[in-house]
Amino acid sequence: MKFYFNAFFNKSNSQGHLQPNVNCNLTSWVSGCEPGWGCSVEPTEQVDLQNSKDFPERTENCMACCEGFFCPRGLTCMIPCPLGAHCPLATLNKTTSLCEPYTYQLPPGRPNHTCGGANVWADIRSSGEVFCSAGSYCPTTTQKVPCDSGHYCRMGSTSEKPCFKLTSCNPNTANQNMHAFGVMVIAGVSTILLIIYNCSDQILTTREKRQAKSREAAVKKAKANQRWKAAREATKKHVSEIRAQINRTFSGKKSNHDGDTHMMLGRGDSSEIDEDIDMSKYSSPASSSAAQSSYEIEDDAAAVSNERARLEAEEKRVKRQNLAKTKKTRSQIFKYAYDRIEKEKAMEQANKNLTFSGIVAMATNTETRKRTLMELSFRDLTLTLKSNGKHVLRCVTGIMKPGRITAVMGPSGAGKTSLLSALAGKAVGCKLSGSILINGKPESIHSYKKIIGFVPQDDVVHGNLTVEENLWFHAKCRLPAGLSKADKVLVVERIIDSLGLQAVRNSIVGTVEKRGISGGQRKRVNVGLEMVMEPSVLFLDEPTSGLDSASSQLLLRALRHEALEGVNICMVVHQPSYTLFKTFNDLVLLAKGGLIVYHGSVNNVEEYFSGLGINVPDRINPPDYYIDVLEGVVISIGNSGVGYKELPQRWMLHKGYSVPLDMRNNSAAGLETNPDTGNQTFATELWGDVYCNFRLRSDNIRHNFLKSRDLSHRRTPSMWLQYKYFLGRIAKQRMREAQLQATDYLILLLAGACLGSLIKASDESFGAPGYTYTIIAVSLLCKIAALRSFSLDKLHYWRESASGMSSSACFLAKDTIDFFNILVKPLVYLSMFYFFTNPRSTFFDNYIVLVCLVYCVTGIAYALAIFLQPSSAQLFSVLLPVVLTLVATQPKNSEAIRIMADLSYPKWALEAFVIGNAQRYYGVWMITRCGSLMKSGYDINEWNLCIMILLLIGVATRGIAFVGMIILQKK
């Protein structure tokens, strides 16, 4: 059998001639070397069929190969033909001198020799007649019957197969016309996809409208209830005033009109009344006792009233907690939330817009949920770049207290963002010295990451979600897991209301291609993502940049409300207005080189600089003037002779801090700390840059794997619950990308139609050429589409993972949603390709292999998207399918090529396609594959092995992608 199958590789292109072999050649034949004849060896010949590579000559008892058997060239033992073959005796065609229906000739010089039987069976490339021909079927190996109308018979059929309904089959046909089924599958798939993508968006729109109606009704009802309560309180207050006046009148107290009453009675002035008159004789003991009792009753009534008010307040509090836990309907939840919001607004208005008395009243309000108080203090904080040794921050000392808003200001390059990053634990590639204390303890800031918010300078917001959906997602994933849904709705609604986003709450945020809300509203949404998780510390990097004065005031008012709940707010501000400047509590002013110039109350900053001779001119904004001073724009800053380079040293002396020695000798030394690199050679400088980049990457990886114990005492939702939230968010995003998804499916349909019409599945090649191009096309299209899952959301993932969200939940949710495309895209492609080519293998066989192929290439696309930039990832996605397919289908002339082919997924996909197609030729799994894939002796486990290898490659690449996502993230 080995000799027989290996003979396929050495076939001559000229048919009808024998090839030289160990037993015969073209010039001299020995007896028994004739094709189609069977002979035996001499009795004395010893045959070792297990170890011998030489075949003995067979010259005894020669006879023509019987019907139903075949005798290969050079190996003339009879082999039974399997079912599906047609092996009659050969007859000589004197015109062509060939033995028909086979292609061998008679031995040279022996024209009277008779033809034998079949000489080949499985070499369908050179002798297709040995099989039962297409359009006929062979019940036995010696009988051949034409195929009837309404049936079709492929090559090697043992029985005719009835055509499916809606298909056409002519007599003696090998294939059924299945175009009608293709049209039906295309129509069905298109209809289902249109329904999903059109109705899904409509479902989201209708759902949002219903929510908006419930919310608007709750707002109206809450406002009406609040107005009714205000009117009731005013009425109670008026009645109590009247009652107090009556009590004063009947308790014997004189009113302002007593004199007038006496004048009206003709008694003259009240001073003329005889003071010696004993009034006791006009009052009886009973009346005195009644008066005393009335005072006691009033005191008891007041005590009872106070006790009743206390009990009512306690009852309301318990009732509110129970309602928050038992809210079921959406309207009830919104009513609960807006009742609280309107009550807070009324309290704010009653306390005169957050004056000192209002602050005290809100701080003592028991209904406000308090935050964990966190105080940040830092001393001699110095941040040095590892690449060139430059000081970004130097000797920065200060404290940031809860309940206060600290503004960090300074000229460009002063290290404002670096200070924020150092305090938030995000400084990478730098050497940090000094001490940072949390509530007076040297603890890591990463231990509190669940209650720390960081608003980046860029607006990292999902553009294909609405404002409310962005805020609601962060609330569900980052608020405490035990918080009721009603309280979560209250938090989200309070943030939307305080940031002035009510008008755009149901609007798409927008992307570069699709316009959404304005830039100022987008900036406020960016801030709201961190406010909605109720942090204890909130860092903001230039949140007012790009905002007008009104929007900045609105944002600062919302931040002041957060500060009243005990939040420690630190924000970098660039050119604030005077009104905005006065809104801050504390100010950190930095000079170039990261040196601190002032850190204290905003109210005392002008007094401090005036003591240094720096007075702000009239009609000049103080923060702008101070930045001009630090930039050196203002040269003359007073009569004291203090230069802008001396201001950091003056502040250190003013606070009693130790001044570094180099700053004592030269006040400008702290501003310029770049080392001398002028004498370095090019090679030295290049090596230094490479080493610094390596150190930076290693620091990033170490920073990502840094573990610290959780001290925030906040239990956020579990990984599986976050997986549910991620799943819902990504599903909405995919639904809103219906046009993009439809484009992907349309391209797949066109690819399937083109390849199916241009490349026909032939019996000689088992459909290998068509499957080769299928692997390239499907791999390329599915890879490029799968890149979007991770390439476009890297910044969002980095922000969310840094805040404590589960990376596993994010990855699994994306992969789960993409599984829909893994199942549908092969169906879309095969709806055109399969019914154009009509291969022997079933639709289900092709679908299984194609699903495994798409699953495999999707995992590869994930890895490319995570490890490479978007442009490079797209280039590799196009290049890899072509190169790997060429490697898999080329002859394996070297060991390196063979190893590369075994590691490439196109080899296993092509083998699975060919095995599934070839096993239908013979009805058995003993097959021959064409071209470079030709081997012998494959059974049913080979197909399963190819499928399993494709799935394993998909799982392995997904694991690599997930590890890379963890390693390469930026916190």
C-alpha cells in the first residue's frame, strides 16, 4: 500500500505509458510486470513484506485481473475494488492501442497480447474511469446504471440520490441545481439580520422613551409634593405665630396697644393706674390655679410635640430605608430619587445658597450618606525622570484635607499633572522620593483605588452610548454591591441634575465620525463618570479646559456639593476666572521645575504675595498675574527686589522647611536640573535611550502587577455581575453599529459569490483550490472586523481597569458578543459559496469547519489588536492569512518549512475541509489528498484532530491576548 500511494507523486503527464519501477521499465519487461495482470512468485522465493524495500518479481501463474479487482503496475497481486468503483475487464481499442476503459498499453513487441483488468483504482487524476462515472451509479463493482430524472449521481456513487424539493435534476446528472436553496438561505439570513439590527435600535429607542416618561412624571410629582410641603410648612409657621401671639395676650403680657386701650376706656394714661391696688382681689384662687395649669399643659404639649417630631423623623427614616430596599417599579424608584433631589434643592435654597449656616445644616443632615474621610499629606515629594535625571517635582510639601477643593496652578512645565499623578499613584518611569501619608499613615494609595476617582485631561467616554448609559454603567460597576437600585438611581440622577445634563441625557455622546453632544457637555460627562461612584478623593486634570464661564461655574457648584459630603478634591486648573478662583478653598502654586511657591487658603494668597512686594494691579485677574510672574513675563514685581526664581526659596523659609544646599547657593539651580549630555557620543546616547525605554516598559509591567491590600472597605460587584453589566453595554454598542455590521456581512456575501462562481469543486482536487481561497478570504475579512473589538477601546479599558473594574469581565463580555459573529458569518459566507460550488461534503460539515476557522482567526485578531498599534495590526491581519496559507500548501522541502506549516492554522483548516469532502467520494475514510497535502491512511479521527487544533489555536491566542491586555495596560 505504501508503494501504491507513493506512486501518485511520480505520475507522468503522458498517459498510456508505464513508468520505470523496480520490476519493469520501458525497454525490457519481466513476466508479471504487466498492468492489469496478477501473478505470483516462484515457490522458492522468500518474501519479506514487512522489512524489504524491494519487490520480488512475480512470474508464475499469471492471469488477467478479475472483474471487481484491480492490479497496480509493478505490484500485480489482485486487490478488491471498493464500492463505488467500476472495475470491468479491459478491451483493446485498436485505433488508440489502449486498453479501455483504462489507459495502459500492451507490452512492447507483443501486439497479440490480450488486455487484462483494472490497473489502478484511487488515482483519479489520471484515470477517472475506474470510478463509477458521474451521472451513473454502480450497485456492484461490475455493474453501471444511468441516473434517472429527479435524481443525481456523483462520481463513485453506489446508488442514486433523490433531489431535494425546489431543485432541478436532469437525467444522467452529477449535481442538483441548488440555487433556489441558496436564494432562500440568503433571504432568510438577510431578513433575520435586518430584523435584529433594525428592531434592536428601535427597542432601545422605545425603552428610552418609556423611561423618560416615567422619569418626567416622577419629576413633576416630586416638584408638586415639594411645593405642597413648602406651602404646608408656611401655613404651619403662620398658625404657630398666631397661636404664640394669642398665648402672649392671654398670659398677662402687655401688648404695644395696651395704652391705647386704656385711653379708649377713659382711664387716661396707664401710668396713672394705682400701683397699690391689689389685683389679687380681682382674681379668685380657682383662676390662679387654672393659669398655672395652663402653663404646665403648654410645657407638656411642647414636650409631647418634640417627642412626636422625633418619632416621626425616625419613622420616616426607617420607612425611607425600607422603601429603598423594596422598590420594584421604575416609576416608584424615580419618585423616590426625585423626592430626595427636590428636598436637597429646597434645603440648599433655604440655607441661602450654601452659606456657612447652609453648610452646617447640610453637614449635620442625617439623610446625607457620608463618605470615608481621607486626608493626603506629603513632605519633600520629589519626582525624578529615570531617563535623564530631570526633576519634575522637587521638595513639594503640603496637605490636602477632606471637604475642601484644592486647585493646582502654575505655568506650563511646572509639574501640575505630575503632582496629580504622583499623589494618585500613576507616576511611571520616575523615581519618587519623599513621603505620602494617608490620614497620617504611610499607606499605598492603591489600597484605596475603589474610592478614588481620577478624571483624565482627555475625554475618555464611550461615544456610541448615551450620557445616561455611560454614567449608569460606572454606577453599577463601582458603587457598593449592597446599595439598593433606588439609591443607585438617586446617585445617577443627582449627578445628571447637578452637572446640567438633563437636556442631553438620552443623546449619544458622539465619536469622530458621528457627531453627538457638545464639547463642554462631553467634558462634564467625563467628570461625572468619577463623581457617580461617590469617591472619597477626586483628582481632576484640567476639568474646566474648553468650558465657558457658565459651564465652569456649574461644574464647580457640583464639586462643592461633593466637598460638602467630605470628598477631598484636588484639581489642576488653567486660567480660571476670578469668580471661579474664589470658589476654591486651597491653592497650590507651582513654579517651573516642580517647586512650590504657595500652598494655603485662597483667601490669603494675595496677602502673602503682597508681603513679598508682589501686588496685583487693578482690573487684573490675580491667578493670571501670578502665573505671569512665575513665567518671568512681569519683570518688575515690586521694590523688594525678589525675583521670580527666588519665590520657591522664600516659601520654604516662610514655612520653616529646610532649603536644599544647591538652592541656597544658587536660587536658580532648582529650576534647571538637566545633566550635561553634550560630551556623549551617538552610540552612548542611543544606548541610553534604548535602556530608558526598556526600563519604562518594565516599570509599566511591574506597576500593572503591583498588588496591595484593599483598605477602602467597599465591596464592589463580583466579576460575574460585572460581566453581566459589560455584556449589556457591549450589546448596545453593537446594536448601534448596525451599518458597520451590515457592511461586513455584505462583503462576506460578495466574497462567497465571487469565489463560488469562479472556482468549482472538482472530483480530482477534492475542492482544495476553492477551500484555499476561502481560508484566505474569510480569515482576512473576519480578522479585520475583529480588530475593532479591542483596538478602538484601549483608552476606555485602561481607565476602567485602573478604577478597579474587572479585566476578566471586560474580555469575556467582548468575546461573548463576538461569538454571535463567529456563528453568523460562516452562515452568511456559505449561503453563497456552498450553493455555487455544491461540494460533496454536507453544508453542516463545511459550517463546522468554518466556525472553527473564524473562532481561530478571531483570537489571533485579539492578540494583534492588543499588542500592536491599529495600523500595524491591520497590516498583519492582511499579511498573515496569505503567507501562512502559502506556507501550508507548498512542498515541505525542509524541516523548517514543515514545522512552520504544522504551526499555521490554514494547514489544519484546509485538511479539515478536504477530509470532509473526500470521505464522501468512497464512503470510507481511506482517502488520498491532492497536491502537497497528499498522504494515505487517514481515518475519522483525523477530521476531529483538525477541528480540535483549530479550537486550541483560538483558545491559546485568546489567552495570549488576555495576558497581553493585563501586562500592557496603563494605569
